[in-house]
Amino acid sequence: MLAMFIKFFGALVELLSPIFWRPFWMTWCPPGSRRGILLTGGAMVLCAALCVNTANIVANRMSAISAGKITLVLRHDLFQRLDRLLRPAAGRADLPSAVSPSHQ
């Protein structure tokens, strides 16, 4: 849940950043000021690099870990149910044939 919140917040910030940056652009970098343009652009590149390297990677790792845990639980549940279903019919089928129809 935290990873989803981080991803959502990151996407929202990326979409709304031009609205937030506009007032700063007008005061920090007046038209024709090369130094202001370079400083403001450098700050934007630095902020973007920090966001990509920290928030996005952390959220992706958290999502991958939670997806792996969910997949593991689902697999264990599936194989437990298949094992219970196949015990009475142990002579007719085994677990691999229940999982993959090509083994029958």
C-alpha cells in the first residue's frame, strides 16, 4: 500500500510540477537572464535526478517485493488445494498433470 501511495504521489507531483514552478521561473529567471536560466535548469535537473534515483526506485522495489509475497502465497494455496483434490484420485492423476494439461 505504501508503494502504491509513493507511486501515485510521484506521478501527481510530476503532472503538477509545471504549475508549481511557473511563479519561480518568472522571479528567478527573468527573460533574457542566461545565468538565471542555467541555475533554474540545473536545479530542475538535480531535483529530477533525485526523484528518479530515490522515490521511483524505492517504490518499484517495494512493489516487486509485495508482488513476490502475494505470488508465493497464491502458489502455496493453489498447490495445497490441488493436493487435497487429488488425494482421493491418486491413482488417476498426480500434481504435475493437474498443473499442466500437457502431462496427461
